[in-house]
Amino acid sequence: MVEYNVFRMSAEEELSKEDLYSFIMANIHISTHRYMDLKNAYCNRYEIFRLPKKPKYKPDNRLSVNFAKYITDTFNGFFIGIPIKTQCDDSRVAEYAALLDTFNNQDDKNAELSKLCSIYGRAYELYYVNSENMICISYLPPTQAFMIYDDSVNTNPKYFVRYYFDADKNLHGSISDSSRVWYFYVTGGTVRFEDEEGELHGFDGVPAVEFYENEERIGLYEGALSMMNEYNKALSEKANDIDYFADAYMKVIGPDMKSSDVANIRDNRVINIPAQDGVNGDADFLAKPNADTSQENLLNRLERLIFVTCMVANINDENFDAASGLAMRYRLTIMSDLAKTKQRKFTAGFNKRYRLIFSNPVSKMAKYDWMKLRFQFTLNYPVNLTEEADVASKLKGITSDETLLSVLSIVDDVKAEIERKQKENDMTAYQTDYETARTTLNNE
């Protein structure tokens, strides 16, 4: 069963090889008819470049404005441009979480995961133990993986499938359930496992998590893709009009011109109209009706609607640049609301991530240690350090040092900053301009 492109099956039903192949083919179909268009837009491969070619004698410009990439990168720079801070009061858990994030370059992977969610509406993380006995985290686009959920109220993950095509276009992949992973290949439309027994993966649950932009798994710019295509067509036609006026046809009324004079009319752009009784001779250029105003109005409206539909601010707009700091924050309100919705989805995903990782004996963490972690998202507003310092100074003595330092955007790691501050205090604790009272012990 497919709902919002989410695969489901009965909680009691076991996945057969035939069903696995059907799910893979269904995901490939979705990738071909939906995900490919979204990816092409981000990579500036719009519909305008695939339209039929015009006759050679007509201008045929193909221009595009890559709104998809601009909107995606702008929003994700605002949402996760400042890395997410993982905090924990338990030093043992905090140290392991920091080690895990450093080993996996998690700041970069979080940013890529967020970008994939904005493009496709969803993305996945896969967890496994490498040869060094370290837990690894990999992100995957929905064109290479999918999750199968059960049909219960909680919609629990039942299977996770990853697949790829090798150099010979043969399909390979892996499928995981709550305890084991099987590796497979497809030949002649039939799925075959390399080992029917599979391997234990060590995680308490399906070792993958789905992250998504919203509950419906709709990409950030998916709703505006048709307007982007229309904008590119209008812009291209405007360029064609400019070429037309640069190469306008000349009409000649009156004298009959020899065929040799007007050979290749399309190339020379000359039209001869033979003289008629009472018609004076004339020669000038044909003028096409000017639709410049209508074109400009269409382009401006499409551009505005694209950003409104995507709920992302056009920070390159002239009026935007003239706004003050506070006014700029108000203009970013709609994007802030969108980012906070995504923040809640990502927080839920991070909880699932660390719950799974901490369940593996390799981590040496207790079962519920993941609940001690807190995730601080900092939206990338224009920074006013003077204002932040003023707020921090007013909080002195009211809040804890950890809360106080979290206000400052220049502090990446609050715990490390507190430790550095303590070391500075220890170094200066006994420095004084006055002599200290000393007692000399006489051992005689």
C-alpha cells in the first residue's frame, strides 16, 4: 500500500522476495516520474532545455534561472548554516556523542541530509558498524532507498531497503529488519539473497531513520516547479524577441526585384511586394508587435509567486537590502516558521538516530542515555554581537552560565567554553598584589 509515497504492509505479514521486487520497482517508478524532475531542477536541467527545437531561421534561445537551487541553498543556509549543537549534562554521554559526530563528520552530513529533504521531501540515514568497530552514519536520497512501515497506528518501521545499479546495470542492494540484514541481487526479475540467513546488525530496531521536510513528504520547491518552467519559457521568448528586432525583415514596395536579389529571403530578411496601381514605392523594416510590458509583468509576477509559494525570502531583492536589522528579521518570519516546522521533524529524527545507535553494544551506552541529549538549532539570522553581548550581560546572575553562553552565536560549544573559562579562573585565582600570610615550620 502506498500513501503519500509511503510504503506500508501488514504488521503480521512477512516480506516475500516477490513483494520486495515489487516495492523496488514502485520506488524506481516514483524516482523516474517525480524525483528526477526535482533533481533536474536543482541541477539547472529545466524543461526548457528539452522542448522541441524551432526552425533554423527562428531565434531559439534557451535560458533558465535556477530558482530551485537558490531557494534550497538559501533556506538550508538559514536553517542549518550554523551547525546544530548537541548538549548533555552527563559528561560520559556528551563525550561519546561528540566522538560519534566527529568521526562521522556529522555537521556536514546533517547539512546534506537537510538539503536532500528540501529537494525530494525526504531522505534517509543508515547505521552500521565498520571494521574498526565504530558506528558509521550514511545519508541516502530516496532514489536509492526506501522504508517499509507497518499499518499500525504508530507506523513503525518494518524494513529498510537500499539498492543500486552496478556498471553493468545489474541491481544490487540490502534489506534490513529489526535484527538482521540481507544482501541481494536481482537477475531476470527475481530477487536472490547472497545468504538466506542474513547477518545480525546489532541494533535494536531497523538500523535506519527517515527524515522528511513535512508529513506529506513534499519538497521545498515542488509546488512552484511549474511556475519555474513557465518563467524560463517567458524569459527565453523575451530573448528571442530581442534577437528578432536585431534581425528584422526589410519590406520593399514598388520596384520589382529580381529573384537573384531576394534569394534566400530567410537568410537576407527581405520581402518584396510588387508595385500596384496608385501605390508609391517604399522600403522599411517590418516591426513585430511589442509585448515587452506584458512580458515584464509576467516575469515579475512569476518571480514573486515562486518565492511566496516556497515560503522563502528573496534576500537579493532591492527592498530587502534596504531593511534595518529588526525589519529584516520580520521579513524572515515566514521562512522562520517553515524552519521551525522542519526543526521539530529533525529533532524527532535525531532522537530516533541516537536511540538506535545507543542500543548497539558497540556504543557502550545505557538503553535510555539518548534521552539525555538536547539539540539546539540556531537559525542563521543576521548577527548583532553587541545586542547579544548586552542580553548576556543582563542575564548574568539570573540564569546559569550554560544558558547565558548559549545566547552568544560566537560560542559553538558551550561546555568547552565553560571549561576554558574555569581554567582561566584557576590560573588567576591566587594572583594578588598583597603578600599572603605564611607560616614557617621549624623542624628542629
